[in-house]
Amino acid sequence: MANKELLLGDEALAQGALDAGLSGVYAYPGTPSTEITEYIQGHPLTAERGIHSAWSTNEKTAVEAALGMSFAGKRSMVCMKHVGLNVAADAFVNSAMTGANGGMIVVAADDPSMHSSQNEQDSRFYGKFALVPVFEPSSQQEAYDMAADAFDLSERYRIPVLMRLTTRMAHSRAVVTLGERRAQNERRSPENKRQWVLMPASSRARYDVLVEDHKRFEAEAETSRYNGYTDGPDRTTGIIACGIAYNYLMENYPDGCPHPVLKISQYPLPKALVRRMAEECGSILVIEEGQPVVEEMVRGVLPTPVAVKGRLTGELPRTGELTPDSVREALGLPRHEAHAASEVTVPRPPALCQGCGHRDMYTVLTEVVREYPDAKVFGDIGCYTLGWLAPFHALDTVLDMGASITMAKGAADAGQHPAVAVIGDSTFTHSGMTGLLDAVNAKAHITVVISDNLTTGMTGGQDSAGTGRLERICEGLGVEPGHIRTVVPLPKNHDEMRAILREELEYPGVSVIIPRRECIQTAKRHNAKK
């Protein structure tokens, strides 16, 4: 009997990578990608085979380390959420130029509807931009199977492969049939060492090869088992369904779709199949999760005018996640009877945990900054971002990882005082250190609050890269030791915290205050283990 497991999409991909001979996973935690690395960390095979699975400081370092493992001939995977791919973009795009040696998969987990993100970006654009193959599973089984196929494709063409998941695929479960387990690669050097040095002369030659290989990637997509054309009797409309959107389509046609369907889960766009649909059908409806990536590409490859419908034309919503019901409307099917929301359901907005050290930090901060008529507090990404909500309403800005310090510095350059930056310990080491160095070099009049809960709290309590070293890091970046102040955020220490904050707001330079107390959730887990 085949071995079967009930797995999240994230876990299915992780298991597929392990069974395909993975030697290292590199990641920075970010929803909805975090469970991939956590699954690998907890799997017995990881310890048995010595698979690298420690968290990286940020997504860029993760891609670079994974590429280093690939250079050495081993199979590596790097995981992040979609906005993390922005941080990793320099390394990722250039990895298409260096190519891969051992198979390398870059996983980007997109978050349509922004359940826990700043934007709805679609990582397929990065695959198109970098000219690399892209896989987008439509089921947990495909997520498992694609891991081995993506590694094989990566090694066949010496190219990194992008794997795109979305929130519903990452966090929904299904039964997955497992295959045979492969051995890890032996270490081997690249055959063409010249292309790994991106000097202009070698890069120009490599780029010509990459452009030619892209034609071969397209040929692979045309015959991929993850892409398929299914004919149907009603050719008034042909349907292109991408990734998880294929499931939404088929939920509305449990007895089979009457229209021709082109399922796409491997890119580049299989142009020949698209043109076949255009020749056989009166119009085309494109169903895809995220942005209208395929809808726009389809318009550019058709030789004759064919009506192309989807998110751009209003048949499907322009923003947010797709649902079987939104797809049903686009298909022109009658609406399902709506279910009224319970009248007793009470909205529960997110809030900082009771007993959280961030609460004590914000209690003091909001009291002190009220003493200044024009104080501004620049926030950052983490669970402490909830300080923008009631009861604190403490933050004036939140942009991206690490932006609090640099935005405070820029505002101070414009004459803003006080300019306070609030950042977490993990976010600080992720991308705040360079901003602090900028502020030190400019002798900026800002106060930086590094709210240290000794973990990466927002994503479940993963290790934080700077734990136990924040003071030394800040001093090494040039902050005056006398203006690096550490406090314990507890109610009994509020008077001390107020005094320190008032002193440092008046200091005409860069000062750092570190309120340090372990996350209440990780503390509970640690106490339970004891």
C-alpha cells in the first residue's frame, strides 16, 4: 500500500523536497511560508541526514546561502513570503545569470487578500522578470510531486526554479501519496565556472544562453504533466485556470466542465496551447489567483483578436482572493443561496497578548510622546505593529521591514523632533542595522526603540538572529555606549522607563533603548518544557 499523509500545502512541498534529496533549506519566517521550514526542522530525516534547516537573518542572505549550496552541487531550497522576495530580489534575479549546479528551488508564498501582509503582489512577475521556470501547484499532491520535478528541471538546465504558493494552498490540508525517497547529491563543482562570476563579459555570454534556454523552458511547459488541455462541447468560452484557481473552477463543475479548459501550473506560458484555445473558442476567461499575470500575457500572444476576460475586465474581482463563488459568477452560473452571518458573532480584531512586554513599552512611549506636540513614531513589521490599534494608537507609519529607523532618520533630516523608531529584535537584524548605521553616520537626532522579546514572535516564536547581542551590535555600528539603554518592560519599571525615554529624546544624536522581556508565548512553552 502506498504511504499516505494528511499534509498542509506547505508540508507537502517540504516533504517532497526531503524525499527528493534536499540538503539544505534556508528561510526567514513569514506567513504563509513558515510551516515549510518548520516541517523540515522537525522531520527525523533532517537530523539523520544532517540537512541544514536553521533560520537565516533575512531573505537575501537565505537566497545567497542556498545558491552557495547549489554551487557545491547539493540540492537546496529557500522559502519566504512574497514581500520577502523583494528583499531577496538582487540575489534571486542574478541567480538566473549564475545558474544553478545542484538543484535549487526558490519558494515564494503569496498572500492574496493580505491576511498578514502589506500588499497583494504576485511573485509570478519575478519569474517572468528573471526568465526562470515557475511552478504553481493546484493541489497538495502537486506541491509534493513538483518538488522532485523542479529539482530535476533545475539540474537539467542549470537554472533556479521559482515555486509559487498562495495562502489557501499553503494552509489547507489534503491526503498526499508519497513516492520513493532519493539520496542526496554528492558534492561537485560547476562545469562552467566562468558563469558564476558576473563580470560584464561573462554576463553577456550567459544572458544569451539564458534567453535561448527560456525557449526550452516554454517547450517544457507545453508538454508538462502539470499543464493540460481538456476539450469540451461548449466552445463559446474557453477557460484558462492557473494553480489553485483550477480547483475553484472544478468545484463549480463536479460532473466535468462543459467548456474547454487549459490548466496551467508550470510556466513560462504554454503559448501553443493558448493559441489552440483561441482558435477553437469564441472567448477566453482567465481564472488566476493574484494579479492578472496570465490575462495580460494571453493578450500579447494571440495572433487574432479574441475577447479575453478576467480580472482586468471585471468578470472576476480585481483585488482579493478568488473563491468558488466569485468564479461561479464569472462563469455565469446562478448564485448559491447566501448564508446570513450569525447575529451573535462579535468582531475580534487582533491585539497584543495580555502580559506582552510590547504593551508596557507602548504604555510608557505613548505617555511620554504626548508631552511633545509634534512627536512622530515610525513603526515596523512585527507583532508590535499592533501598537497602531487600540488602545495605544502609537504609530504614525508602517512601511516594510526595517523602514522605521530610516524613515525616522529622514524625518529628522527634515527637522522633525522628536522622531522615534520602534522596531523588533528580529526585524532589526533582518534589515534595521544598515539604517542605524546611516543614522549614526549622519548624527541624526532620533531615538530607536528595539523592543526585544527574544524571538521572532509574529510568526510563531522562531529564533532571532541577534538574541543576546543587540547592545554589542549597536555599539559596533557606532552608537555611543552611554546612549544604549536596556530596560525590563514591567509595570514596576514604568517610572524608570519614562525617565530614560525623556532623557534620550533630548539627546541630540542617535540613542537606542532596548526594552527586553521574553515573548509571553515562548515563555509559556519554555516553562512547560521545564
